[in-house]
Amino acid sequence: MNLLSLNGVTKRFGGLTAVNGLSFDLLEGETVGLLGPNGSGKTTALNMISGYLRVSGGTIALSGDAISRLGPERIAHRGVARTFQLVRVLPSLSVGDNVLAALAFRQTPLWGKAAAAHIDTLLADVGLAGRASQPADSLTYIDLKRMELARALASDPKLLLLDEWLAGLNPTELRAGIDLITSLRQRGITILLVEHVMDAVRALCTRCIVMNAGSKIADGPTAEVLADPEVIRAYLGDEDA
């Protein structure tokens, strides 16, 4: 069953068309890579799916229901969560309180002891067990990303949008990050990830969608897409083919 469907989705900023007639479906439980060179429209697409930008044309549906005209809070309540290219943190709060903020504003808010227990579970799930009281501004880069992911998972999402979540990690951190995303996939969460790290794409994604200059140029099994001459020309380069 399709969880997410984009049909002819377009976004214009004045005379610039950032996304041009983008169409694709995501099945429940898939982990799909959204690839392309910088400026190809990937993050703009995520921003429209999550409601941070309104579409200029076309439709977006979640489980068959149109969400194209909804704001981000209403889309989040329907089961869409995301991370950002630049980690967004509440630096004056503890790690646990950063996650609590997400629990407090989800469709079924949690407070008190129930929230504290759930925070401990979420932090353990992302590799931050026992660190709820630690100041958020003392975390390393990878641990900030883990905390951001815990906040996203606090909404109990059906669809998780990861915008270059693995960027900037060293090889050991990258392996841990891939393992963490794999564990989320095994829990049945549908994942759409924007990523430039090809080792991660090959390890995580059964399928890839590639954009260039705002348009989709490929969509199919990962190995086939990454070997596509048009994709190589547009994005990967010969050494990554």
C-alpha cells in the first residue's frame, strides 16, 4: 500500500522553478534514497512533504488523504516527522527536555512519569541511554544528531524524512548511524532520506529517486539507478559509478 504519493508536485520561487512536476510513491516500510546534486530540489521536496513550504502545483497524499494544503503541525500529527540539514536544538535545555518538547506537542501529548519513561526509551533507542539530564549544548555532533532523531521519533511517525542525517560523520560514527537507521527500518518505519554518502545509500536503500535541476531523472532499484549513465553524468561522477 502506498503511504506517500506525490503527483506533479511543483514549487516556484518567483521566476525560479525549484521542483518541477515531481511524482513518486512510497510503499509502507520502504527505505528510499532521494538523491541529486546540490540545488536539485531535494530539500525543497522534503519541505513540501512536511508542510514547511506550500506546493505551487500538484498534490501530496499520505495514506490516500491529501496533505498538500496543511501546515507542518497538522502534517506532523498525521505521522510525518523529519530531521534537518542543520541540527536544530534547544541549547538551554537538557537532552531529556529537548525530547519532552516534542512529546508535549504531538497529537497525543505525554507529561510527567509517562513522558519521563518514554524519553528514557527513546534515548536508549538512539544510543543516548542514561543521558537525559545532560545539557544539550554539551553534546558532540553525532550525539546532537541522535537527540534530534529521538525528537523526531517522539511523534511516533509513520514516515520519517531524514535530510542528510549522516553528513559530517567519521567512519565509525557513520557505521553506527547506518545501524541505527537500519533498526528503524526493521521497526516498520517508512524512511525517505536525502543523502550524499553513497556507502550509506547502498547499505540502506532498496530504491532510489534521483533529481536534477528540479526534475526526477531516475527511479528504481538502487544498484540500477546508481549505474544509470544519466545519473552518473548528473551527480555521481565516474569514480562513484
